[in-house]
Amino acid sequence: EPITLPENFFFGAAMSGPQTEGRWAEGGKLENLWDTWSIENIDDFYNKVGSYVGNDFMTMYEEDLRLLKEELGFTTFRTSIQWSRLLDRDGELNPAGVEWYHRLFAAAGEAGLEIFVNLYHFDMPTYLFRRGGWENREVVDAYENYARKAFAEFGQEVRYWFTFNEPTVEPEQRYQEGVWWPFTKNFNRARTVQYNISIAHAKGVQAFREAQSAGLVRDDARIGLINAFMPPYTKDDPSDADLEAVRMVDGINNRWWLDLVTKGELPADVMETLAERGCVLPVRPGDDAILARGTVDWLGCNYYQPTRVQAPSRDVDDAGCPVFADKYVWPDAVMNESRGWEVYPKGIYDFGMTAARDYPDLEWFVSENGMGIEGEYKNRDASGKVQDDYRIDFVRQHLTWIAKAIEDGARCVGYHYWGAIDNWSWNNAFKNRYGFIEVDLMENYRRVPKLSAAWMRQVATSHIVS
Ligand code: BGP
């Protein structure tokens, strides 16, 4: 029997403003963290590596929208508004930014694509970061102002809105793991950031509801959140301490957001344990009432890899913060060596089953999934097409598990592939390519479909996973 996905299941592409748009300083755009970091740290910033050019989407967008629709058979796509492009330093609308997003959203409609718009994709305006970023509650107010302005300006054009992309990843990368600027390693500060983003999310949802009641946002519009839900696993035959590690990692990465968006609260057991271990969150009187407004209409689940955790080897780290778990590599893991991420397609099924059991009313979709590969240009055939059969295999396996999850009761309604057209990425620039469509940096960012493009199109238009 062929594996099929429901008729109303949608296929699309996910991308972000800072990774694609380029033209970082044009039209009154402010610097965001990536622009500033690139200027200060990448020598060949002007040589096509930074968010300076992205993948040149602001030049190529009409062609890109056509490629998504015609070459890949998609009907939807997500991008993000860059806060630093839409608003000026006083938090007022920047006319050139307003004009661009109106133009983009109209072009999406003309291309036959339903656009999903996310408000924040790791791209804080630098001047706000210099005021303390998400550690400063005034930045939460600035976000609320941004959200209100975006809903009022584009509320008639856009149906699907999201407050944040991966609200655990930013604190983790910037403040906990020290991977992104400012390269801080402090678990407690990361949780402060995560908490304040939760407040910002809830205020964003409230702003959306109010704009909808006031008729500024269309009646059929929906608001959601997108998170990287990494199902946690531990060893076979785990100790109590291993299970405790799972509880806290799951609590911080997954349940934190699932509880917030379905119940309007943060998981009590996680909050208690954090407090017991000296991780103090910047809670203010009245916050519970704010968080209570954070429930959404549906949810995006970004899925790349599982988390494998075990009991930590120490209780406290060098910064004096609590340690709840150690990561480990599963002996049977299949790795994507380019990215260093485990490929475990069944993880999406497990997420779906957990969601169906613990959050049965929640509708969700796979909002990112994809495979970034280094040096793909070496796999070009005589016609110049990248032969990425591994990507076909990757997507096929994930779609197969998604189909099974739906069969077993998961309320999963769609699939967005990350980086369907190669784009710039954070610390890795253009090293790992995700696309079904290649972006040739040597040839003016020319778009060239890879082998996988035709396969994807076939699946997206037939709903048969072959
Ligand atoms: C997600 C982000 C994306 C994207 C993707 C791939 O976490 O939402 O912005 O970058 O991961 O990761 P990377 O680009 O680091 O390979």
C-alpha cells in the first residue's frame, strides 16, 4: 500500500528574513544582532557571506515564489518580518520596510502561496540588545509594540501569524552553550531570557486577539508559536537520575512551551525544581495573568534531531549554575556528519504521540525539517544538477513517520521544509546546504533545482510518499 498524507495536508517551505533578504542597511533598516556580529567578526563580510546578502531574496523573491510553487509544488511558505526593517529606533514604522513586506505578501498571493509570517527569528535589533536584550523587561514592551504595529499594518493580508521561532534555541545558543554572540555560558541567564520571551509571546498573543476584535486582523486569522521540539530519550534501563535528567530537559525544551500555549501557564514541576536549585526567574506580580493569555490556535514543531540525555556528571557548572543533564551520543545513531546532528525520523512520530496523549486538543504542523549538507556542489551531474538522493531519502523517511503518526491519532496538518532554497545560516554561513534548489554563489546567486526538487514536487502534489 502506498503511504499517503491526507488531502488537506499542506506542503511548504520555511525560511527567515535575516537568512534570506539581504540588503541589510538599505531603506532605513537598523542593524540586528547578525548584521552587527558579521560586521565586527567576519573579514569578508562584504564578500557574500553575511546577512548582508542573505540569499539575495529581496532581489530574487518573485522567481523564488514561482520556484516554490511550480518546481516544488508547494502551496504555503513561512518567512519572518525583520523587526529591524519594519520599525525605526523610536519603534515607529519605517516606510521602506512597510512597503517591502506589503510587496512580498502581495507577491506570495499572486504566486498562489499562502504566507505564514513569524515575528521573531533570533534577530533582535542591536540597539535593543545593547540595552540588555531579553534580559531587560523593557525589551518585552518593545516587542509588544512591534507586534501591535505588525498586526495593524498587515492584518488584512496575512492569515497565519507566529510570535516566535524556537524560543528555547536563542537563549540556549547565546547564553547557555555560548555558540552565538555574545557567547555566554550561563544556564540561569538563559532561563531569564526564556522566561521573558514567554512573557513577550503571551503579550504578542494578546495584542493579536485585541487587533482581531478591533477588526484590524482578519476574522479567519490564526496565531501560533514555533518551537524546536526535540523528543528526549535516555538509555535503556535508565537509573532514576537518568529519568530525572529527561524530566528537566523535556520540561525546559518542550513542556515549557506546550503548557504555555495550551494552558497559559508554565509547568509547575519545572519551576519548582529550578527554584530549588537556585535558578531565580525574574517573575513580577501579575505575570500569571499575562501568561494566561499565551494560549494559541495551533503550533509549529521544528524537528531535526532528538535529544539523548543522561544523569549529569556534576551538579553545578563553572558558572555556579545547576546542571540537570549530560548529553550523550546514542551508539546506534545515524549522523548527518555535515551538521553533527543525529538523523532519527521516528522522533517526529514520538512527538506526535506525546502531543496526542498529553495535549489532545492541540493542532500542529511540522514547521521545519531538513538536511544541510556540506560540499554538495561535488555531487553535480553532467547537466550541473546536484544529485541529492540522500535528501530524498531523509524527507521520505520523515514523511513516512508523519503519515503513521496521523494514522495513530496525531493532529498534524502540514509539513514545511527548512531552507527549500539554499540560504545563509548563522554560524555556518553557506557551508551546509538544505535546499531542493541550489543557490550558486559563484553565478550571481542563480537558482538551480537539485535532483530532489522533482521528487518533492511529485509528493507535494500527489500526497503519495513514494
Ligand atoms: C533552526 C532555525 C533555522 C535554521 C535551521 C537549520 O534551528 O530555525 O533558522 O537555521 O535550524 O540550522 P542551521 O542553519 O544552523 O544548520
